[in-house]
Amino acid sequence: MVRYTEAFIATARHGYENTDQPMRELARELGIGITTLSTLAETHGWAKRSQRQRGVPPAMQLLAEAQALATLIQAIRTLKGMRGSGRTDTGPIEDDDDDDMPRDIDEFRRDLARRIDAFVASRSDAADADGDSGPAPVDAAG
């Protein structure tokens, strides 16, 4: 794999990010192929040419980026607030009984035990086990 000097990378980055020079021309000037230039840009995380604003003074571009960042921070704060307060912008979060965890685990266990007992009682016939509700004996053969 070819390694480039920091000076070469800095020159390539400047040409890629800060000029409107076509990529083919820039790559030829740097003595590399256009694919190599694209790979360098992706590998080093250079700002994509397709997403930059042309003809905007740097101060205005920084202002736009700061405003976008402020919007993201506000959105994150809003989401954190919604998680902690149990509210959304439209009102309180509905308290449905669709929760994974029961509110009272002991009551849940008692209710489950009652349901199991009722199910077993509805399915068992005294004649099936000759009145014996214990486990069946195990044969010597296994």
C-alpha cells in the first residue's frame, strides 16, 4: 500500500475541500488517479464536495454549521426531557397495560398460579390418574 507524506495529504485535502478544481484535474496535478483521490477523501473523512456550499464566506458557513449544531442540541435536550418526565409535546405518555413488566410481581405470580391450577383442573380427569395427582412412577427400563 502506498503511503503519502503529511504534506501531500494536506495539499490534496486543500485542493479537494477548498477549490472548485475538477477532481480529474486535481488528481492529475497531484500525480494520482481519481479513484485514489476519492479513496483518500473517504479514508481521511474530508468534507464531501457534493455537500458543501459554494461561494459562501467562511464566517457564514461557520454560522450555518453552528445553527445546525444548536438545533441538534435542542432536539437532544427535548428527547432527554421526554424520557425523564413521561411527557411528549402532545401531552402525557399514555399508560397502557402493554408493559413487559407487571406492576406488582407478587400479584402476577399469584394470578399465574391460579390460572395454571384452573387449567390443570379443567383438563384432568380423576379416572386418568386413579385419583393420584403425583408424578408417574419411572420404569426400571428408563
